[in-house]
Amino acid sequence: MQQPLIIQGGTPLRGELRVNPAKNAALPILVGSLLTREPVTLEEVPRLRDIEVLLELLAHLGTRYAWEGRTLHLHTPEITRTQAPYELVSKMRASFIVLGALLAREGEGEVSMPGGCAFGPRPVDLHIKALRDLGVEIHEESGTFTARRAGWPEGEVVFDRPTVGGTEQVMLAAALGPTEVTIVNAALEPEIVDFANFLQMLGVQIEGAGTAKMTIRGADALGGGRYRIIPDRIEAGTYLLAVAATRGEVLLEGARPEHMDALLSKLKNAGHTVVTGTDWVRLKSTANPEPFDVDAREYPGFPTDLQPPVTAYLATVPGVSLVRDLVYPDRFTHVGELARLGAELHLKERVLAVHGRGLTGARIKAFDIRGGGAMVIAALAAEGETVIEGMQHVGRGYEDLEDRLRQLGAVVYGEPVRLEQAAD
């Protein structure tokens, strides 16, 4: 059981931080290493529990790997198994995309229904339909999907709505072979572009990454290489919101401001001073910010992964803000816990009304990664002591959280999340 985190709130955060590498970019790239027999070296890989869980799965499938600081060396000369068992896949929903890699490399794969965060179901129907549209035969029995391809995937996939995981699944399945696959209504996220850049380094031809229409032309065989992961826009956004909630000031180095336009615009409109450079963001908070409304949606809209953190921030801003999540409409597991700190929140017909005011410390619990980020933000802003349970979830998405908060002057206690303790 992970030790709770204790935060003495009410202290403005001030200082400098370097943004960590992006977990959501690293995960598909790690899976992409299955596509080639050649060695792959990844620079700036976050040391997070979700990364370690995925590495367990890749090792089960035949990958050899070794860490060298933040550099990760991967080599899969052969796939030794094409079955991804429930006990590994159930720990993290992102692992389901190994199916596409197995189909590309071996022509078949068996993957159980994925697990993940606790805020609602994460159906894989879009993945399955897309693969079937490309000619893949898929059968489902007792929550396990068995897939085989008679030939190389080819044709067009039209998603009803943009899906990051579905787009990654198709990119993987189409990476090998002499055929061409087009994705219509592809996800636009920076992590998708980063994944496309990695696949291109291996030898896949991709046009239109970062646009709604992407074309993938496979290769007969792929090479290896060295690749650097982009910085984490969600971690960066969480720290910006924490600083704004405590009315502090921060310089984030190694950031990509162009990946955070939606959040930075909101913070500016609230009255905070935001200055950006090529690879940095500086935030100087105003003492009297204005409330704002948020509709979380697909990129380039406001990210759903920042909806819980921004809700915690808005709970500190006098006035009324309205929050909706158009990606995951029921992603509100954090609401009840924020109320324990004195936040006034009213959820009706999937619209959350946030009446901002001062918060007071209490004992609360994190139920998922980003909801945990919200708990930390609220605790930092609250007067008095807050005890946060469920920190194993937070450790899946925020590396060295305690030490980084201390760098900004926060008063926090508790041991860092240990990888062997963290579990979904």
C-alpha cells in the first residue's frame, strides 16, 4: 500500500522546472519498437510505472531492454509469443495497441481487453472496426481478441470521431508490407506526430501526420535508430495550473508552448501573465484571476487529461465556471474528493458548475492519474494539511512529484512512489 502524500497548503509555488518527457508519446513508440528486428534507442524516456508495465509486456513478447539513465535500449530480433495475457494488458489500456504491431510483424495476435483508469469504460470498438476495415479477421471470446490477417492491411479507415489509440493501432498495423492505408479523421495530437516521426525514422512512409487525413505506406523491413521523446504537455499543464492555483510564478524549461495553446489561452484570459519562447513557458499569476468555462475535447482543443486539474484550479477562483468533457463525459471521479476540501461543485447532465472559493485541508483520495493531479493542485492551494491517499495512481503519470514540488517551495511529506508498489 503506497504511503499517503501529506501537503501543507497555502504556499505560493515559485521557481524553475524542466518538463519531463511525455508518457503518452513514449508508450506507442515503445510498442513501435516491436516492428523491427533492429536495435532501437530512445532518449528521454520517463521512468514511470506505466512504462515499466509496458516493458513487462514487451519482454513477454520477445523484447530485450536495458536502461541507461533516461535512455532506453530496445531490441526484438524475434517475436517469441503473439499472445498478450490478461494479467499484463489489464494493468493499462494503452497496451491494447500491441495487437497492431503483432499483426504487422507476425500476421496474428491475441490480446485481452485492456484495463486502465477508473473513471469509466474505455471501449476498443473503434480499434476493432478499423482493423476489420483493413481486412483483418478478428474474433472475440471471453474478453480476449484473436486477430489474423490473410494479406497485408490496405484501404481506408474512417473514424467516426478522432481516437488517439485507434489511430496508433492502425499506424502500427500498416507499418509493414507493400500496401497503403489511409486514415480519415485521424487524431491530431502532438503524440501522434511524434509517433509518426519515429516510424518514419524506422523506414515507414507517412504523409499527413498531424492532419485529419494520414496516409501510411509500409516497408518490407524496418531499420533501427535513435530517437528522442517530446516533452510532456500534460505534466507541464498540471504544474502551470498548480502554480496558478497557489498564485505563484514558474519558469518551465524544455516545454513546447505550441502544444499547449488551449491551456495557455485560458490562463491568459483569466488574467495571468504568460510569456513563451521556443522551448520555455513563464507564468506569473495574478492575485485575482477571472473564472472561465472549459469544454475538454480532442486536440487542438483543451485536453481531457487536464480537465480534472483545471477543475481543481477553478475551484480556487471566485465566480462560476462551467466544465464539460466531450471526450469522456463521465470523467468526474475527482468531484467528490474536491468537495471534501470545501469546493462547491454541482454536476448536472454532465456539466460541472464550479463555484470557486477558498479551500481547507482534509483527507482525500486519488482514484486515477489525472484525478490525482487534481487532488495535488487543490491540496497545494488549500489552507492547512491535506492527506492524499491513492498516490500509486499519481505515480503512473507524474515522475518524481514530491521532489519537483519541493523545488517550487511546496511543503510536502511522504516517500516517492516506488515502482514495485504502484498498481492500477
